[in-house]
Amino acid sequence: MDVQGLVAQAREGRPRAVARLISLVEGASPQLREVMATLAPLTGGAYVVGLTGSPGVGKSTSTSALVTAYRKRGKRVGVLAVDPSSPFSGGALLGDRVRMSEHASDPGVYIRSMATRGHLGGLAWAAPQAIRVLDAAGCEVILVETVGVGQSEVEIAAQADTSVVLLAPGMGDGIQAAKAGILEIGDVYVVNKADRDGADATARELNHMLGLGESRAPGDWRPPIVKTVAARAEGIDEVVEALEKHRAWMEERGVLAERRLRRAALEVEHIAVTALRERIGDLSGDQHLDALAERIVAGALDPYAAADELIAGLTGDQGPGARRPA
């Protein structure tokens, strides 16, 4: 496959080329390294917005409304909609794409559904690389919609420039936000379905919780709370305004550069750990591993020392228990 040609076509806005590049990423193709090396100098221009929240708060509807708002501003938009995987087939329902079908014929919008494939944290494991593909393809704004968050799925905060947390009245989202770590990751909070009873109470409760234990210095960012009815596009312009204010604040304070550096470091760490895990996984049935296991069972070796010995054999490192030369 001609990776250079694919990247050139993706830069021209051809959706099939973008789709093939993301498929190479998702499938962990042998050409993945060549793809990433080609894309590296072309990235860094996109503004990545993550949207998360409990199931049923209107994430897909809000994402679709934001796409419309950004397109009216002349922005080219990419959407990564992450769906939970079937435990049987490994596929995803792709319900997000159904809800955003109105943008299917717009050449300035690229929508991709991705399955989590068992990866926890609310994102697909290949999401960081897929974001790079959309960035290199010329998307000025990338909206990443996660699966419905529970008590651990807040990984989007590490992948987005700005994290939007959606809540809805009557769903117990106040308590959910407090226990799920959502109060720590949100840069902008949206109370959707604000035409329902209890919307004002939800906004007040959220505002109260954000103020608890708050220790912000003068000039620090205070997350705004915006009420919307995404199904009718009400309040969406205010959400875009809040996003642009947060982006301007980050650029002025150097926070945006810090977040992107941290994101790159986490990506490198994830790739390295995955590579090591694959190498260790290949040792299943290995004679050295079996010998270590026999020594543990016999009481001649403890598991930590055995692990140090195994890692030393893989990396050449002496391990934490080894004596360092003077």
C-alpha cells in the first residue's frame, strides 16, 4: 500500500483515504509505523474537544449540533464516536453515526465510529493515532465522543485539549459526577435537555459541587456551566463560545502546550508498555518462564525476584533488586 499517496489524498480531503489510514491504525497494520512517521510533521493544528457523560444525556445529539455550529463558522470538522463493543463479535452498534447522519454528505465533515474492543477508560485504544490521522487530514476541530462514563471512564481528559462533560436533569448525574471523577476532568459543563424539570436545580447542584474545596488562584480557569437543548440546537452557540474562551485561556497561559506535551508522553508510554506486554506474552510456555515458576512453587524464589529476572532477560536491565556498579 502506498502510504505517501494515501496521506496526500487524505490531505486533499478524500474520505476514503482517511478511512483507510484509520483502518490501518485500528488493525495495528505492519505499515502503522510508516503511517505515523509520515503524519508526524503534518499534525499539531487541530483543536481536540472531548465530550463525555452518562448514557442518555445526549452526547451524540450534542456532538451533531456542535458539528453544525462549527461548520457555520467555516471549520473543517472530524468526529471520532467511540461505541462499546459487543462481547461476542467485537463490533459496535454505530448508533452515534446514525444520529449524525445529517452530516454524511458534507465534504467538510468526517465521522468515524470506533469500537472500544474491551479497552477501559471510555476510548478505543487506537483513538490517539486516529486523532493524529484526522489532524493531518486537515480537520481544524476534532470532536471525540466517548462511551457513557461510569466510575473509571475519564480517559478523555488525557486525550483532549478541552473536555466537555454533559449532564441531564433527573438522572442522578450530580452524585454520578461526584463519584466518577468527572468534577476533576471537566473544562466546560453542559446541562443538556434543559427544557425538562429540574434543569436549574441540576445546574445549581453542579455549581455548588464545583465550589466545594475549590482552591483556584486569580486568573485560573473556572469551568462554566451551559444549559442546552441540543435536539433544537438551543445553547449550542454558547457552548462553542465557552470552548473558544477556554482555548484562548490555555494558549495565553501555556496550558495548551503543556497538555499536548503530556498527551505525547502518555502516548509514547502506552506504545512502549504495549510492546513490552506483547514480548512478555510471547513467553507463554517458554522454558525460562517455566523454570522460574517451578522455583517459585518450590519456595526457592519469590515472584518479585522472578519478575526482575524475566525483565532482565527481555531488556538487558539488571532490575530494581540488582546491585548497581559504583
